[in-house]
Amino acid sequence: MNSTQLLGLAAGACTTIAFLPQVIKTWKSRTAKDLSLGMFSFFCFGVLLWLIYGIMMRDIPVIIANLFTLILASILLFFKLSFKESK
């Protein structure tokens, strides 16, 4: 593994880990009312496209980062769609 790939893995780790506090907070509070359904829908689609691109390019840092980001963002999207919001 070269320094460019290590840089890509480090960048991917930072941007992916950034979602973890939101996933934990949303899980604990059982509310996703402040999350934008449109934003997370488009974001998940965009990350899926990046994942496909990474696979096609055989770019391991892009694949790993976007796979884990897609998982975390999809969890938030699932929470947004499944948690009942009280008014």
C-alpha cells in the first residue's frame, strides 16, 4: 500500500466516522425529526454511485470509505423512515 492509498483511507475514515455520532444520537433519542429526508436520500444515492465508481476503478480507499458511509447514512435514512414522530 502506497502513501496515496493511505491518505485516501485516512480521508475516508474521517468522513465516515463523522456520521457515527449522529447515528448514535438518533438511535438513543429514537427521533429523526431534524434529519432531512431529501438530503439523506440524495446523499445515499450519491454515495452508492461513488461506491460503484470505486468498484469499477478498483480503488480500495474509495470502495471502503463509501461502503461504510453508505451503511451509516442508510441507517440514518432507515431511522428517518421508521421512527414515529410525535407532534
